[in-house]
Amino acid sequence: MSLVSVTAVFNSSVAFAETPSLFNMRVGMSKTEARDAHPELTVFPSDPEGTDENYALGDIRFSIKAKFTDDGLQEVCGTFYESGFSTVVDALKEKYGPGDTTKSVLQNRMGAQFDQLGIIWSSPDAVLTIIRYFGGSLEKSRVCLLSGKLLDSVGDKAKKAKEELKKGL
């Protein structure tokens, strides 16, 4: 199903003092530390793009993908069924506070609308995000921990691409 954002509402930015972690993993930790934190996971990626792993927290099952560089963990994301969204949000809010909420309306090709919700928590070295509907699906949600370094590099690449586009036009 293809969904398009129709409207968006943003709240003021909320930062947190505690360095965030996700699945007991924190930005910058080595693959060895990640393996030690999760001996139940059989594979941690040698591929820098990451490898999906199945992981359960209570009744919620996640498909985890972690990306490492020489600087350690740069990104860890967990995709899970939307039915667990409220439970995960409640746990994150309890640990990190209210976060910065983004609300929008998604619409499919038939015109049906769905309330999208995203929440962001930021610290000086990392950003933690959760989104209700992920990947064009009403069945999947996603939570991610991203390093500030990764976000900066994505921003730099986008800026460079924009400059190249201007030169080419």
C-alpha cells in the first residue's frame, strides 16, 4: 500500500541528558560489545549495511538491523508490528521523557486516511526515533537509534547533491 503524508504538526524540540540506548546498544559501541550484550543473537553483521536479526522484548518481536563503522555502532533499528507501537512508545517515554512529537495524516490511493505519529528524542551524540507506520505499511512500525555522526554525513551528502544539481541545471 502506498501512503502519502497530507499534513504535519510539529511540537517544540525536546532533548534528553541521558545518552540513549536501544536494545542495550549505544552509539559507538564495538561489534564485540554488541555481541557481548546480545549473546542470544547468532550473527552481527560483517556487512557495514547491517543484517536483520530477530529479537523479542516481552510480547513484541523486532527485526533488528545494526550498522557499524570503524567508529563503532552508527545505527540500530528495530521493525515490529504496529500493534506493539503504544507499548514501545510508553516504555521510551518512561525512560527518556515525552520527546518531540510529529503528527501527520497519511492517505492511500483509495483516499482512506490514517493518523501517523513519530517521536524524536535527541542528545548531543545521538537521535532516537519511533514512527507508527513504516515502509508504506499500516502493519509495521520502526524504532531507530542514529549517531550524530551518521546524521551529519547524511546532511552533508544531501547538501552536496543539491549543490551538484544546481550546477547541472
